[in-house]
Amino acid sequence: MATFSQFIGILGSNPFLALVMVLVVGSIFVNGSTDAANAIAEPVGTRSITVRNAIIMSVICNFVGLVGMSLISTAVADTMSGMVDFGGDTRAALIALAAATVGIVAWGVGAWIFGIPTSESHALIAGLTGAAIAVHGGLDGVNMGEWVKVIYGLVLSTVLGFAAGWVISRVIPLACKDADRRSANDFFGRMQVYGAAGVALMHGAQDGQKFMSTACMAIALAQGLKVSDMGGFPLWIQVVCAAAMAIGTAVGGKKIIKTVGMNMVKLDKYQGFAASMSATASLLLATLTGLPVSTTHTKTAAIMGAGAAKDVRAVNWAVAKDMVLTWVFTFPGCGLIGFLLAKLFLLVF
């Protein structure tokens, strides 16, 4: 397992390793300011928690989620590290990985400029896959046994998230039909905060492990190794990734939370609780079974399920359209960029 001092020693003689690490940390920072903030926006919208306290909660939960869950299971990181193989040429492999990380950033910026819906998790997977295909000149660098877990994750995050949100939102009114309305509303306001904390924890575990795996892949390639040869994921990498996500949330989360929580959320408090608990359970299952999923998509599906349980017409089905467009655009789009940049980098460097 690479120590921090060993990493510093390797870093000095590998400029592409430095580039990859900077881009990975930067990507986690952006992820923290957007996706992490989305995860805990609902209780702000129902005024169950202040924006300031929501940010503090998210910062803590994302940090604990990545470091804590990594002590229990690194199944998602293992899936990510085994999904592609950049070949035995150490230099070419690291150059291709650097190209993939540049492509991921380029895709994110381009998608933002042109208003294309995107997922950073899917962009990461697609970019790495495209670069691996470029190195091998075919699919030999793609482990389909691991890659198919992405498809399983798409189904899980959409179907299970929606179904669980629908069921819980139907059960709660029945279970609380004789309860005092004001007391029940106060109770679910508090519970909604706990539910959002659960989503933030699982966001740290899911998204954090994806980028942590990429960072470890870079260090392993720089030494001519595979991630599996490193003997695990070093604690210092977990802490660096978790800190970058937490800082991103603290710096950029306020605007996202206000926008999403106050302008978009139209659920009752019990529905917000149902959506958060559904998303938390779905993300926990995916994390423990090594399925890389989009935290935002899982939470969105759960919200849609909770809204549909009360009134199907209340659901903004345009959101579902955006989710589908994300899948349609991100995988081939970012995959192609990763492929082309890897070819270019290998040619130039």
C-alpha cells in the first residue's frame, strides 16, 4: 500500500501522475459543490433545516461516508478499478489515464455550456472506458464482467428508487391516519433531516469511492502495478478525496441548495422523508454490492416515486426525460472524447 511519502517521491518524476491527481481532486471538488448539495436540499425547501446547518451536515456526512464506508466495504472502488485495463506499458497507460481525466473535465464544461444534462459518475466511467479502448485498439481493455454492473446500477437506481419512494409515501399516510396533523408534520420534518443525512453519507461513499479508485489507479500505473497489487486503498487517499468533496460542498453548496431546495422541491415533509430514505436504502444496497450508480439519479427517481404516490400528475416527467438524455449523451459522448484524447496524447507524448 503506497504511503504518502512514497507518493510524493513518485510524483516528482511523473508529470502525468500529477496531472491526473490534480484533475481527480478538482472533479471531486465540483462533485461536492453540485451533487452533494443536491442530496440534502429537500429539508431546506420544507424549512426543516437552515441552509447553513444543511451545509455543515453535508460536509460532515460526505467526509464520514467516504472514509467510514471504505473501512466497511470498497466494493464500488473495486468495481471501478477492475472495469478497464490500460495494458502493460506503464507510460502509455498513465498517458491514457491522464487523457481520460482531461476528457471528463472537458465533457463537464461542454455539457454545462450547451445545457446537456450529464452525470459526473457516468462521465468518469465513460471516459476511462474510451481511453482504454484507445490504448488497446478494441474492447480488449474493457472487462465486461465488471462493466455490466453499470447497467445493473442504472436499473437499480431508477426502478428501486422510484418503487421504494412510491411505497413508503403510500404507507406513511395509512400508518399516521389517526395522528395529530401538526405533530406528525413536525415529526417528519425532523426525520427528513435524518433522511437527507443518510443520502449525504451514501453520496460520499458512492461518488467518493469512484474518484478514489481513479486516484489509486494512477498511482498504481505510475509504479507499473495494478490497483489490486497495492494491497488496498490508502487511508490518506480516502482523506484527501473526502476533504476535497467536503470543501467543495462548503464553498459552492449554498447556491445549489437554495436553488434546488427553495425553487424546485414541492413535496410534503413526509414525502421528502420517504424520498430520502428510499434513496439512502438504494444507494446502500448499490454500494455494498459494488454497483456504481448516480446519486443524483437515484435521489431523483425516489422523489418522483414519492410524488407519484400522491398524484401522478404532480410529477414533473420532464425530469425523467433529462435522466434518459443524460444516459444517451454521456456514455457515448464522454467515451468518444476519452478515446480521441487518449489517441492524441499517445501520439504527441
